[in-house]
Amino acid sequence: MQQIINGQQQHTWTQSEGVWSCTATRVCENDGAHTQAADSVEVTFEETQAATCTEMGKTTYTATFEAGVNWATTQTQELQDIPAL
């Protein structure tokens, strides 16, 4: 039986000791027990909105994966994680 991996991915972002990582996971359409996972090679971040006296600032995180893992696409997430001044 040929196992067909669908194009839908799930992404899990984690932070440990200030370092972010992202894991992409996909599941076989014929057998839910057959999965593939790829860990991010690099996670970069950029302040996208500065904090003010009354508002928290925002950071955009971007995770990239190995070039050989063509099914795991670059992911971004924006978090309101910079404390107000």
C-alpha cells in the first residue's frame, strides 16, 4: 500500500531558555500512525511594533527548515511579547 502524505502541516512553536524552535509535522492520509516531522534549522525574530507607555510591542518570528525538506514551509508568527514602557 502506498502511503500518501497530505499537504496539511501542523506547526508547534516552543521556547526554551529564550531560544525559539518550530517543528512541522504531517500525517499520512491512509495511516494516521505514519507521520513525518522536521525541526526548524533557524528561527529569526524582528521587532515589528515598538512598545509604548500603554501598549505592548510585537515581535515577528520566522522559522525556516532544511532545503531538503521541501514539504516543510517557512512559518511566521507574531506575538505581543514586548512589555509596555
